Amino acid sequence: MTAPAPAPRTIVVVAPDSFKGSCTSSQAARAMAGGLRAALGAETVVRELPLADGGEGTLDALVAAWGGSIHEVATRDALGRPRTGRIGIGVRGAAASDPLRAIVEAADANGLPAVADLPPRPLDADSAGVGVLVRAALGAGAGELLLGIGGSATSDGGTGMLRELGVRFLDRRGDEIAPGARGLAALHEIDATGLDPRAAALRWRIACDVDHPLTGPRGAAAVFGPQKGADAAEVAAIDAGLGRLADAFAALAGVDAAELRARAGLGAAGGLALGPAALLGAELLPGSALVADAVGLRAALADADLVVTGEGRFDASSLDGKVVSRLLAETAGRAPVVVIAGALGITAAESRAAGVAAAFTIADGPASLARLQTDAESLIEDAAARVGGLFATARSAGRAGRAPGAAAQPQTSNT
């Protein structure tokens, strides 16, 4: 009697974003892989591909994929306190003649987790620390800059960053406006005559984590202002200020202000890319696609049976250019995509409608935020083991004659 053919090996791709304030994407991937191997067996092929969307983890992912070295830089956080940031230098281009490339992860300076120990100050948070990192990249001789801009605490339209590069933002008296979003209401004129010529000559490529426009109901203030601590009045003030800033940049650069306000991606990081886009011809890129291409995600997904991803909070914004949306686009329904998150802000029906097979929180019961952050890796591993167990059950049921996938679409879980 001919022996039955062995069942094909299960191939799982683990491709999370970071869990902001808790663990990096590499740590999350390692934890997920451990849980899945425990549930599915050591013979399961688990491919770990830590991802990022322009925010936290982008620098590490791109340097790992492209080469180069990481250097520490003394900078400031969004509220002006000393902080150590990092830049990637010496990353190779496609050809030896390509300019020296630098990578800056803006959240290393203006990230929201770095100021989470203080009460929110959404009108005062400033991107000057990002400008310090850019100046360090210029000082290292970079001719091309890849700037990842997700995860910010700022809504100042990048004015702080550009001040560090020599641009002045003036009121009607010719005085500098207040830093942060607070000063934008008084903006009358932008003086770019002092712009560092190295910044003007730089090739700017900006990796955005979302595709939202600068202003309006889907803009930086309306969608992301509350996440940064802004109340309704502050959201309105930030939105008006960013519109005023767009008008001033449009007048200076001779471009259309309405187009600037509506351009996809300029709502990322509180409008951080506005000045480089208007004045310096910056190219806006979907951060999740850039990192996915760099790490070879498409090839890794080609024969996957299951895809597990995750992030700190899974909500509607996750489907607007972030890591989850990139995985859904790349898998195109060929394998189920499961999300493990610190918190859920989306219903089971909304998840399924977007193409997500299931979403789970890492909470194993009532838990404080502090505990979820402190124990994130072990909780992620446990959640991944539960996902693996459900997947194994669904696969066994399918092999036993049930309709494939009949048990593969569990409801979104909060346990």
C-alpha cells in the first residue's frame, strides 16, 4: 500500500508594526513567532518580517534591508527636553554613483511616546528636534534623505523642523511666531532666504504613514489631533492654522494652496511634510509600501498559508496606508490576515469588510495600560498561540471534509 503523502508544511508570515510605547516591531515579530510555533509545531515555517509605516521602526527596518550604520544624535523631544535620536548614514543606493543616503525617523525626536509622561500640550508640541536630526544628516554629507514621519506628537506643519534649517515664520510685525501650532494663527509671511543651501539641494523623500490631506474633516487636526490630546477648540485652531500655513507656503512657492491642503499624505505627522513638499519638491511615499518593498514582503507572502500582523491600536486609521492595509493589499485574499493589537477601535464587521480574518487584543482579562505595556511581549506571544490554535483547528476541520475556511473567520475578540 502506498503511504499517504505527508501534509504540506504550514507557512506563516509574521509581519507586525511596532506596539508604540511597548515593544518594537522586531520584538513583536519574535513574540508572535514563538506563540505560533508553540501552537502549530516546530515544523511550521514562520517567516519574521518586522514592518513599519514611516513611524517607529522605519529606521531599523530600512538600515537592516539596505545597509549602512546608525549614529546617535543629541536632539530635543516635542516639548523641548533633551533627547537622544538616531540617524542612518551610508545607506547604499541602486548604483555606486547615487548620492549618500540618510534615513531619519522623525518620531525619534517628535514622537508621541516620548512625551507621554506629561499632560498633553497639542498646541505647543514642536518639530524642532526633527530639524536637528536633518541637520546632522546634512553634516554627514547626505545628498538624499528618507524621512519617515509617523507617530508624531506635533501639529505644527513642520515649522519647527524648518526653523532649524534656517526658515523664518513671521507675524505682521516681522517677529517670529510662537513655536508649535499655537503660533500659526499669527503667521503672515515665510522668509526662506536663510534656508540651509544643503537642505535646498537635498533630494527629499518622505515616507508617510497615512494618506490623509492636510486640512478638513479627514485632515491632520480632525483625525489625529484628539490622539495628541487636542480638544474640539484646539482641533479647530490647529486646522485653521495649518490652512493658513498652506496659504503662506503656496504664496512663497507659487503653487496652488487648495491643492496643498488636499494633497494625500500631507496630513501625516501634523503636516510635517508640508514645507519640503511645497518648497523643496519632496516626494511623498506610502511608508508601509516603502518598507515592504525593502524587506521583500511580496516574495515572502507568495506561498503563505497565514499572515499575522499587529500594532498598538487597530482602528479605522490602520486601513489608511498603515501596515495592516499594506498586508491586505499584498495578500489580495490569498491567505487570511489576522491582527493582534494592544487595543481595538474597530468592530468585527468592520474588520471583515476590510478583509481582515480576525482581530484580537493582547489583554487576557481586565488589565491596566501599564501592565499591557510592561508585559507586551509575553501577552503578544500568548495571543499568537491562541491564533495558532484556532488556525490549526480550522485546517483540521477542512481536511476532515468541512468547507475550507468554515472555521477560519472567528469574531473579533477582546480577550
